[in-house]
Amino acid sequence: MPIAGTGMLLTSMNIDDAIEPDFNRWYDREHLEERVAIEGFLEARRYIAHAANPKYLSLYSTATLDVLDSPAYRARLANQTEWSRRTMAHFKDMLRVVARITISKGTGRGAALGLVRLRPTAQNAGAWRDALHDKLAPAQRDGIISMHLLESEPELSGATADIPATRNEGARDWFVLIDGTHVGAVSAVIAEHFTGPAAAPFPLPISVGTYSLMWDLTKSDIARS
């Protein structure tokens, strides 16, 4: 699969202008490496909005979903660094989603990412999943590298004692990730499959957005350093 592992932590947030430089410094100099170093974490990616809200998005791949409820991860959440506590206190509009990767097609990661947020019900989830197996076909589109479906785990998503995420909003939502070589290719897929006439059986998404990759970090990068 193009995404290593079967678990994913998705976080997105806005940040006050006054703290934004230190926020980016914290992510780039401490937070991503700290998280990827946890047992079972495999990779982290940071994005900035091209046309999306919130402005910042991060994706953390884990070997299994259970890693995101493991003693090692819980210990890290309970023992945040001072820099982390100070920075997280300024998060705004934060979304924190723990999810299973249930569809993953293609090979590799793109410089541009499309993010489509869907809200299934117990009655239509099976039909939607079947439809997405057909829609998520990167080989059929120039400029599209890989496509994925994340299905949220509501019991593990949302705020923690030290992370001020939006609690319970859309805790069962799904997130489609579209990795592409440029924003235009990603936007075209969103328009064709999720916001245009061919979107059936899906209603309009809860939200859509496009992001540009800032950088990524894998477990092997840390080992080499």
C-alpha cells in the first residue's frame, strides 16, 4: 500500500498570527520527530492550505490503529513537553481524528493533497464504501499518485486533556485523501467525483480542501540521523 500501516492520526488547526512563526518552528524542530519516534508510528507529513480551512494539516501513519491507543502513545500525550503545552494552548478550530485506512490505492505521495470530508450513516456506509472502491482509482487520472479512505474511530478521536480539539464533531466522518503532483489535478478529481453531477451516491461533502506538502518524516529518517 502507498501508506505504510493501517492506522492514521489526522490533525488540522488554525493558529494566531502572533505565534505562527514559533508554531512552525515547534512542528519542524520538535513535534514531528517526537511523534514519529513513538513505537508503532511510521511517518508524519505536514501540509499548508492552498484552498482549505483550517490552514495547517498533519497526517501521522501508524502500523495499526491500536498504536493510537497504546501505552507508549498515551504516555507521550500525558507528558507533553513545555514547548508543546505552550503551543497547543493557541490552537484554534482544531480537528483531531483517529482513523482506520480502509482503502489505499496507488504508489507514493504527491506534492498536492485533496481532502474530502464525508458523513456516512450506518445505513449507507456499506454502499458508500463500495462506491469509493470504484471512485478511488489513481491510475485513471493524470497527475494523481494515490488515493485513500480514512474511516474515523469516534472513541479515540477528539480532544485529550492537553489537546484542545473540537470534541465529538463529526466523530464518525470519513476523509478521502487524494495525492497528486499538482493542485489542479487534485481539484479536478474533487470536482468530478465529489462536488459535481457525477458525485452520486454522495451528497455534497461536509468540506473539501486542497493542501501543499511542506515536508515529511519517516522512522528510517530518524534512525539514520
